[in-house]
Amino acid sequence: MICSRAAYPLLALVFSASSLSFNAIATQSDLDQSVTQALPKLEKLYLHLHQHPELSYQEKATSQRMAQELAQLGFEVTDNFGGYGVVGILQNGKGPVVMIRADIDGLPIIEQTGKSYASTVTTQDANNNKVGIMHGCGHDIHMTSLIGTAEQLVKHKADWQGTLMMVAQPAEEVGGGAKAMLKQGLFSKFPTPDSIIGLHVSASIPAGKVGTVSGYALANVDSVDITIKGKGGHGAYPHSTIDPVVLAARTVLALQTIVSREVSPLEPNVVTVGSIHGGSKHNIISDEVKLQLTLRSYNPKVREQQIAAIKRITTGIAISAGLPDDFMPVVYVHDDETIPSTYNEPTLAAKVKASIEAELGSDNVLVAPPVMAGEDFGLYGLTPEKRPITLFWLGAVDPKQYQASVASGETLPSLHSSQFAPDYQLTIRTGVRAMTRTAMDLFNQPAQ
């Protein structure tokens, strides 16, 4: 997901054993039956994608497979768009333009699920280290659900009118895919969507259920590097140095006051120092220390406040230590990795929730809390066109495993875990039904 490299927290949701049954209302039995008939083919697609993952910016074969699947369904397909992105357009008369998006990249993780279909793919990273590749964030489910939804909407063309826009987006995990596709003209070279919807698997909701969120759903994400400078020397003569390790320690503690004392307690945010490196030997005071931070928030103004505070605090500590101007800390924000928060437009979110409830039954649709993970899906709602977007959570945990976790208190494997193994049959079935019904309902109402 995203892009986040962070794991998703366990949602505080508890269900009775009876509520874990998959409840579909009778009026939607035709779609349920149609999806069930399509499942064997979709499961084969899922297993292929799962066993052939590719890292961000390297999704050539995955992209080709997605383009092939859409072309076979009758879509006008454009591939290699914004990198290895794929755009499929299906015109079906006059009506709204609905865009459905799925991400396609895997993660550098060695899969340890023990499944017979586990990924065994390996590659060399930038440092020539052998790394595994795994769809540890469920993008294989996302892609399969996208194709399954496309198939159902083609099969049921008589039940809707408009333009269907299917987007298979690369490089979500590094925050570059949506940016690249938008920069190349996703909303100018193709019909501009009236609604944009997506799904993301959840490692804390049982399969067969869906979680919806109105408003902020995922966070702003920033990666920040801080280089703290000092004047090194012998560890036995600290009075003749300005120790950057001590300055770094002061800085780490001072940064915690951004959340606790500077940002309003009504504005959720996180400042985490994930890495600290400095020095080379017991008795040597080094010349610098490097820190790596991740920042999370929902409100864009809070993000700006966090970054400004980091620069002010680090500079102030350096000045207090007597360092000259040319020894001030360097704060570098990785703008290329910055991910904006995902804001589910409330009106569209309500429509999506109503559609999924109509298809799956209200017992299978939950109100999920926002999380501090990141997803570049939010970028699609921040263009000059200001199109409404909504992303919903697709439960992926085997219901029996979920119940065992509730009973024992044992934590479930999170997204980005080497042990994350969705109940893919039920998850795909639910995802296709939920997304198909949502798209049909959006087509069958006036464009905004």
C-alpha cells in the first residue's frame, strides 16, 4: 500500500461468530452468482500475480498481463503510461465517467507464509544484495479485483451507461506511480473521471467484510533526513569538541515536543526517528550524526508545521551549543517520496457505503477508523479538477484466523509482513462484488 512502508494497526473491531457469515441480500443474487462463476479464472490470475511479483518501477511483466486482460475484455488499452501504468477505457453510451484504480508493485520481502503458492522470486537490490519479492501489501488482490470488476461490468453492460476507466498504477509503494501518471496527462489524454474509487486489503478485517471511511482515511507521509554537525576529537578530551552525538540525543528528545506541545491535540500526527547513525569507535567523538525520520499527519497545515518545527528545533540546539553558522544542521525533506493524505470525499464515501451495503448486507460493512499509513491514491483527488475520490478497506483475514486472534489476543500478521496471507478466494469474491455494485450505482446516477 503505501505507499506506505508502515504496517497497518489492528482495527479495534470485534465480531460475533454468527456475524462472520457472508450475507448477501436476495436482490443481488444474480451478481453474486456471476462472480462465483468467474472465481476459478480469477483465482488462477491471482496465483500467477502472487508468484510473479515485481518491485516498483520494474513492473514490466505485470503491466503486460494487466493490459492483456483488459484488452481481451474489449477495453481500449494504453500501456507504458507514467512508467508501467495501464489505462483501459470502455465506452458504453452516454453517462458518467467512473475511474477504478489498482496498484501493481510488490515489496522487497522474502515470503514466509509457508503456502504452496508462495513467491520464490528474488532479485538484486541497489547494493547488490539478494532480496526476495512478495506482494505483502495485497496488490495482487487489488489487480485481480480490478480485472474481475471489469469482467462483470462488461458482462452486465445492459445495466449501466457511461465510460469506465480502469487504471493499473505502478510504483505505489515508493509514492511515484500516481504522480507519474498524472504528470503524463491521465486526466487530459483520457476522459476526466466524475468519480474515482479504489480498494485496499486490510490485514485486520475478516474476509467477507468491508470497512468504509468518510473524510481522512490515510495520512500525509514524509521522509526527512537530518545531518547534525559537530567538532570531533578524542573521547578523553570532550571539552575541546562539540559532540554531535550529544546534540543528536538532545534533538531526538526535543522533536517529541512537536507532537506533545506544539501541534493541537485535536490534530493527529506522528514524528518518529527511525534511524540514528554516528561515530566509528569508542574513544572518538565524530564530526556528524545522521537521523532519519518519518512524519505522519492528516491536515496539510500540520505537515507544514511539523517540518518548520524540525528546522527551528535543530537549528536552535546547534546555536545553543556554540556552533558557527556554517555548522548548522541540514534538514532534507524527500519531496520525491512525499505522499499526501487520502481524503475520502464524504458524499462519494456515503454513496460507496450504501452500494456495498446493498450488495453485501449491512452486517458486512463496517465503519473503519483512519490510519497513519500512506497511499498515493490521495493524489487523484488533489488535481485542479478536484474530482471526488474514495478508497475502502477490503477484509482479507481468514475468518477463523480472525476469531482465533480475538479469542487469544495474538496479533495478526500485518500488511508488509512476510507472513501476510489473505484468504484470497473470499477476499476476491467480496472485492469484485463490492466494486462492481458501486460502479454500477455511480453510473446510474447523474454526474456531479
